[in-house]
Amino acid sequence: MAICRTGSTCSVTLARPGPATYKAAITTLFGVQVQQGPPPTVTVNWPKLTVSLAASTTTPTRGAPVTLTATANGDVGNVHGDLVVIDITNATRPAIIAVCEHGTACTATTKSKSATRHTYVAQITIGAFDSISTTSNQVAVTWK
């Protein structure tokens, strides 16, 4: 996680959902441990990331914009994740309408020229293969 070559303090900033145990060791340049006894450890249990989705209105008139806001309980950038807003109206072809790589909020503005109903969710994806960490509530918007 971190290698500090000089000084008496070494630190690293990271976060990821779930528990993780870390240890500190004083070693030579070649990795040979030089301190007495086992290295000290600390276990940190970050809360699971959650996300909710809200719409500025759920019954707009045709052509009027709707702002969708996804809100996470932690910065997705700290876990190398994305906060994503998705139109799931067509279940076989969901459409990503916003992706945010950092922060706790992600907004998307959408509109429809016709009277129609769309359903949206937000997700937090983590990792190289964008595995889904969590999914929000569904929000339905009906243009009239």
C-alpha cells in the first residue's frame, strides 16, 4: 500500500467497502524485517456503500427536463468505482445516461418529447470489470 523510505511516519489514504486488515513493518531495502516482534496490525471495517436515486419531478410535461440525482454514502473515487445513472425502461438494453468517477453525487438531465414512462436506477460499480456493488431504488418518470 505504501513504502516510506525516510522519516518516522508513513501513511496511506484508501477506502474500500468491508473489512480489511493492515500491518506496518520496518524492513530493509530488500524486505527483511528489522523490528522486534510481529508487526502491529489494525483492522478497519468501512461501511458498505449505498446509493439512492431521486428525480426533480416524476410527472413532467412533454419536453420538460427532469434532473435525476444519485447520492452515495461515500466517495466512489476512494474505491476506484463509478456512480452510474441508468435508464432501465428497456430491460434488455439499459441505457447509461451518466457516469461519475468521484464524489458522492451524480446528476443526469433527461427529457422526452412524447408522453411516455421511463424507469431509472443508480448503481455503484467497482473494479476492472465494473462489478455491481449496489443498486438504488427505482424511480419512474411519466411525461404527460
